[in-house]
Amino acid sequence: MDLLEYQGKQLFAKHGIAVPSGEVAATVEDAVAAAERIGYPCAIKAQVLIGGRGKAGGVKIAKDRAEAEQFAGDIIGMDIVGPHGEGPFRVDSVWVEGGSDIAEEYYASIILDRGEKKLLAMVSRQGGMDIEAVAAESPEALVKVHIDPTREFDVAAAREIIAAAKLADDALDAAAEVLVKLAEVAREEDATLIEVNPLIVTSDREVVALDAKVTIDGNALFRHQDLAEVADTADDPQEQMAKEKGLTYVKLDGNVGILANGAGLCMSTLDVVAQAGGAPANFLDAGGGSKAEAIVNALEVITSDEKVDAILFNIFGGITRGDEIAKGIVTAAGQIGLELPLVVRLDGTNSEEGLAILAEADLPNLHQEKTMLDAARRVVELAGASS
Amino acid sequence: MSIIIDKSTKLAVSGLTGREGSFHGLRNKAYGTDLVAGVTPGKGGQDVEGTPVFDTIKEAVEEAGANTSMIFVPARFAAPAIDEAIESGVETVIAITEGIPVLDMLSTYWKAREAGVRLIGPNCPGVLSPGKANVGIIPAQFFDPGPIGVVSKSGTLTYQIGNELKQAGTGNSSIVGIGGDPIVGSDFIDILKLYEADPDTELIVMVGEIGGDAEERAAEFIAAEVTKPVVAYIAGFTAPPGKQMGHAGAIISGSSGTAAAKKEALEAKGVRVGESPTETAAIAVEVLRSL
């Protein structure tokens, strides 16, 4: 789960890391009122879960009330596309914070390195810019040190990293302390990524986190009630519906609705449909051991997307039982109707029982195929014909 | 032969008294796995259809001779259960549980390494050595004994490929589901090493998916250390590009983690990569017949 900048900064403040004070606002009126309280100049920053906000025009410095009003109006409601074409993401709120007096801009991050199975600290004196470019063009300017999982990460260890990154001498101790606290945030809040760019030094030589990108491990939310509450709601109506029903669903652009059991098989199903010339409308992993009710829910979510012209169920049962899947399909057909063509490929545990249930129900619009490839070809054909 | 589990496996199941644990534990026993104990704190002295239950894994080791532990306990209690297994004296721990916080696994991973205990998973379907033993949730009926070793991040995708191999008249030395979590006890390289050393494995099928750089690392290892042919499949070519928050992820792995990047890395090292599970199985059979 990704946190918005201001949520990340609140987490930093909780752990004693200096951040500029500010307020979150969802309307222009509230943003202007916040700016008036904070004073000028102040920064008005789009709160979206994507990088590259500054380049997209989502971060502005207001010198007075008129500018605050203008910038808040420009930013709230704008759509931001990520640097790699992600999104667009609609800006629902802005973070208004006091202007900072920047003497130095650094970069600091703590990330879970899954390859090395350790937390990795990265520090650079070239902050405030695209850190991927720094890493590519002058790798020596980015200091990367793994944190020993068997030892305490203390200020002495952090000082070595900060010194290696050649940060200003008079900021060394304060920056080392921030790094220790960032590692503490990672451990205590179950953050798998914390990136501060820029980490600034003010002219008073105070070290302040001017940005915050934080990812919290969704599996650990049970022990972070406060974070579980800020878990953002999905923008997309199908994604929101799926979330409420406890399904793993990702919306895509095509017209072939897809359900499979297991993330790997589901991804593979998308690939095979694409290879057959089709365009998947979604990723939906029904999970292991799906019962009939989950299938009804899944079909409801898939069919609520108006772009969908045909649906493919690709099931290879391990824990999942074919008879449960078949019962779900029959129940769903009775409850919500089945107006779109549905191609079903059912294999694995209890698939024969499942196929028998489907044969007996004799549903219109239901097509059975024996293999994954045949099922993919069939659904692509049907989706083309019905659109 | 086979890897990780075989006829000498003596299994203790943590969570055997639970609904899922008993269903799969007893299924493993019915397959022929030597299930010697269940472990549930506070339920020592009971039994599950004749299998004695102990309070601790250590007791299961000392009193029932367990050498392999399967973890089937709920996510929030699972990491301590794995830690307990690591310290109990078993050689192998297979963790099926899904949803364990990743930072818990970080310390558990290093405990297993230091203790020299082989950890498989978590969030994995387990290990099957056809005709010998099954520890986990892999439906054994789709696999026959044979010369192909399978190692996979995904459960259902493995069943799909295994079933196609069976229909093509071949089978498997072992099937290892390593799990798709960011931190798993054994990665592709650990299992490739075992298959390379296993005399009954003639060919290896590796099934990966998007995310991380385990496949890229495996490609380097295959080129340097593996003499047996490896055939791969990668899922997720059409997966949507994930929202990229920070940039730190791309910097450390040096890889975009996409399916295309993984395929390219593997092919650059001479590994054939199938376009679909069906084609992957077909390539594996073709390569096997040419040996």
C-alpha cells in the first residue's frame, strides 16, 4: 500500500524526523485558507500516488493569496500521467506547506532489497533530481549500503554511509540521525520502501524531509490500525467493488473479461489471450479454494465493466474445486443473468463433477473448451463478434 | 532420486489440528508421505486420525523423529512458527502460509541460513516428489515420476505445465513451488543447484513471473553453473505497468522486472523460453527426447 506524501510525512513526524508543517485540502477554498494560516511563500503540492508531479505541473510555490487560489484551482482535479505512462491519476487533494529555505538538496532512501534479502540504505548528495539518472550517469555519487540484519543500525553505522556520500560536514550528524530514523520507520511501520527526495539542509543547517514516498507492506496492516484506516479507496468503480468483495482485481483496457485461479495462471491467461489477438479487460485472481459465492461476486464485478464483450474462466483446480466453480457459474447465471458469452475451461480437482454440473444446467451463452489455448482463441473470436 | 523430500521424509505439520492443515496434511499422508506428528501449542497429547499431536516442533523431532516441518498456521503467527521449526532440529521447513509480513520474513530468512536449515516458501504450494512424498497442497494426481525437475514461483501455473508434461508421456523428479513473495527461503538458484546435483533430473523447467530480479540472477547462474538443459516460462507479458512510487526499486535491481526483460536475460544465456505453458511443455519434451 502506497502512502500519499502527506501521510508519509505524518509517519516521519511520528518518528521524530523533521518535516515542514502543512495542511491537506480537498477544495480551493480550504487550500487558500490553509495558505493564509501558513503564510507565504508556501508550496501547493498535488497528492497523487505517482512520481514526476513537479514536471507535470502538480507542485507550485505561491507567493500570495491570489497565486494560492490560482495554483490550487489548477492542481485540484488535474490528471497526472506518470513518467512511464502510468495513469492518468486524478488529483483529489493538495498538501499546502510552508516554503523551505533550501541550502542543500540530498537524496535518501531505505528499501527492501529482495535479491539480497536485506534492507538497503541509499544516500546521494545529488538530490532534488531524477535519481535514476544519477545512478546511471554518475554511480559513484549514489552510495548504497546494505543494513546488516543481525546488528543494530545505529548512528555510527549511518555516519559511515553519510560520510561516504560526502554530505556537508556540518550536516553529517543530523543526516545520520535521519537515516537511523528512516530505518526505524521501515522496521516499526513495516515499510518496504521509503524515499526522501529531496532531503534538504536549510540555511540554519537543519535537515528536513521535503518529500516522502512510502510503501507499507499490505500483509502487515493488521498490526498498524492507524495505517489500515488511511488505506486509500480505489478510483475505479470495478476495482472498488472488487476490493469490497475481497477479490484481487486489476482493470485493463480491453474487452475480454478474465477470471483464473492463482496469480501466475491468471497472468499467463492474459498473455495467451493477447497472443490470440485479444485484449484483456481485467486481471482477476479468484484465489485458491474459491467457493461458489466468490465466483458469483467475480462475475458481478467483471460484467459491471461495460467494455466487456466476452468472458473467459480459466481454472486449473488444485485447492480450488471444479464443482464449486461450476456451482458458482450456475448460481450467478440465475441471480444476475448471463448475457455475455462465457468460455469456460475447467481442469484439475473435481473438474469432471464441475463439467457435469455445467452440462446439466445447459446455460445459453456458455461455451466449454478443453485447453487453455483453445479457450483463449474461442473467447477472442466471441469478443470480436459481439462488439 | 528426487530433491528436498522423498521416502525418508518424516513430516511434522504445524497447524494439523486446523481445517486446512488437517485436510492437506492427511492428503499428504494418503499419498504416502510419512506423517509422524502434528504440532499445535496446547493440544499436545491429542491425535488427528491417529497422528500424535505435540505442543512444540522440538517434541515432534525428539519423540516422533520428524525431520521435515510444514507450516500451515495463520499469517500473523506464521513467522514465529517458522522460527520455532528452524530451531527445532529439522532439516527442512516448508511454509505454505500466505500473507506473512515481509519484514518478519527478513529476519526469519537469515535465521534459517545461519542454522543451515532449508526453508521453502512462504506463500508456496510446497514440494512434490512423484511416487515418493508430497508436502503441501500440490494436487499429486497431475504429476507422474520422470526426469524433469520443475521449480516455480506460481502454484496453479505449475499444475498446468505439469499436466501437459504428463499428457506428453513424461514426468517429474520433483516439483518445487518456491513461492512468489518478495522474500522466500529458497530462490531459483538454490533449487537449480539441487537439480543439477540430482542424478535423476535430466532437464529443468523454471517458471517465473514479473517482479524482482530472481529470474535474471538465475540466468547468470545457469550460464555459469548448470550443465543440464533448462527451459523457462515467464508469466505477465500483458500485466499492467505497476504504479511506480519511488525510483529506488529500479536502481537496486538494475532490471525493470518485466516479463520481457526476464525472457531476454534468460535467452541471452541460452535458455529457451516458451510463449505459453503449452509451448513450454512442448519444448521441454522436445529437448528431453533429443538428449
